[in-house]
Amino acid sequence: MKASIRPFTTFLSLTAVAATASAAAPLSAQQILSQFNLVTLGNAVSSQQQVDGRSFIGGSLGGGKFGMWPGALGSSDYAGLTVMGSANGVQVHHQGAVVMGSMSDSRVIQGSSSVLGAAANNHFNGPSYVAGPSANNQFNGGKLSQATAAAQAATSTNFATEIKNLSSALSQLGSTGSTVNINEGGQGQRVTFSAVANSQGLAVFDLSSLDKQVFSKGEFAFDLKGANTVIFNVDETSLDFASKFLNGSASELGSKVIWNFHQATDLTLRDSFGGVILAPYATLNNFDTIQGSVLVNQLNQGGKITWNGFTGNIPSAIPEPATYALWLSGLALLAWVARRRQPA
């Protein structure tokens, strides 16, 4: 059964959120990377695949198992799963759920929950709040009289602005001298990435002229040479590939590597993949494990997403999104002053 949010239910939802404790502080891009295993700006559909850590779904969600590994969730104002639209057929294993729309045929195994729309045929094992109509739900942990604090946190950060600004800013970084060797190894199908880091430990790869060659090969090898943060800037708008990460490297990359697909609209991964996937305009289809966080527009999940814990650092030269308006205003003022000083 698919329940919809009526105007009165929406009013109740907003009232319930407003009644919670003091507002959570907005998250920076660095905090998003350290707290979330999955962020989608729009909808997500899962073939009952799992996400180890915390998830934020900016649209509606169908299927999937979330918050699978307690150690991946860490400290945050957010629930184990936050859905800004409706949710159907999901499981949340730790730290509860917040669903701003309707929720149906789902189970929250551990943690408090807030459903700001209608709820039907759900199992809530922790204390839970439902603002809208409730039908055939099991409240094994009891009912709450108001929404949880995590429900207010759900609206405290503009994820779209943060992620898009991060991707755009990273795309402007020039190569640090890192190199790409193509057609090495068995039958010319290997690509070897050799990092060169700057004094802050940042290595940047510019793949703008090599995208199609790189992602047509079957094997990826990495020599990061001690870099603590590695950025791969990829210009392609559509990619469908299956490249094996050699020597178990996929499991090591999620903590320090960001693949910035800053112009992509369609991404399909057919083999296991390592590193953070940053693609704010793309629909991602994955058919194998992703070892690292995923930040995309929409997701069709066909393989699990595991938590590696991003420990890299966003380059200090990139202003936080909260300061972008001031930064851009300053540039505009300088340009205006320069024009005024030019002789007539």
C-alpha cells in the first residue's frame, strides 16, 4: 500500500519537527564525507543490498538494508537512515530512521524512528513517532509524543549545495604531477596510477584527456606513494566499465581517494570499486561492491556499499560552501574596482 502525504499531515510534520530540541548545525563537506556512507540528492532503489554506514536519501527510497555495521555509524545528529521522501520495503539495523514522507512495509531493528507522514505495515523495535495516519504497525519499543531530534537534523544541511560545490571546486584543482601509464601489464589492459603529492599530502590526477582510454581497461594498479588525500578528476559524462582493482587496493582507497565525476550524468560500475564516488549529477548503477562512500544524484543499487571511513582532507584552498557567497562577492567587487580604474 502506498500512502501519500496530505496537506494536514504535512502541517503536522512541520509542527513535530519544530517542537524538537535546538537545531543541529549544518554539516560541511568534510563532515558529510566523515559521517555518511551514502548520500543521494534524489531517489534510490535497492535490490535488497546493504549499506554499512549512515545514509541520507534526498528523494524516495525503495528496498535496501541500512546501518548494517554499528562501527561505521560513529557520532552524528543524523539517524542511521534519513529519507526526505517516502520509504518502502527497507530495513534499518542500527541508529533508527527518519522518514519525512510515508513509510510502509519496513522494519527498524534498532534505534528510535520518526515518520512525518503516514505509516503502514511497519515494525518499530525502538521508540517511534508517527505524525500521520498509522495502520497495522508494531510499536515494540513504544510510541513517542513528538519527533526525535534526528528529524530536525534531517533539514539542517543543504546536501545538494554542499556536494555540488565540493565537486565543482575539486574539478578546478590542477594536477600535482601525478602520472597515468596506460596499456601496461597483461595483454595491455592495465592502467597504473602513480601519485605525486604536494607538501600537504594531496595528490591530484587530471584525467580530462584520458578518460575513455583509462576506463576501457580491465585492470587498475595504484602507487599512492604516501599521499593522504588523492583526487581523480574525470570529465566524461557517461561511463560504463568493469575494471579490477589489483592487489586488494579497492579496500584501501575508500579512506583517502575521491573519484570526482563532476560532469557525469550516467555511471555504471560492473566490478568492485574502491574510493569515494562523487557524482552529484549522475544516476549510478552498481552491480558489485563499492568500498567507499557514494555521493550521487540517484542510485540503482545492485551491490553493497561498504564503509572505509574517509580520513583524507578537503584541500584548504577550497572555501566551505557557507563562505562561497562572500568569496564570490569579493571577486565581483575586485573586478568592478579594476574596471573603474581603467582609463576611459
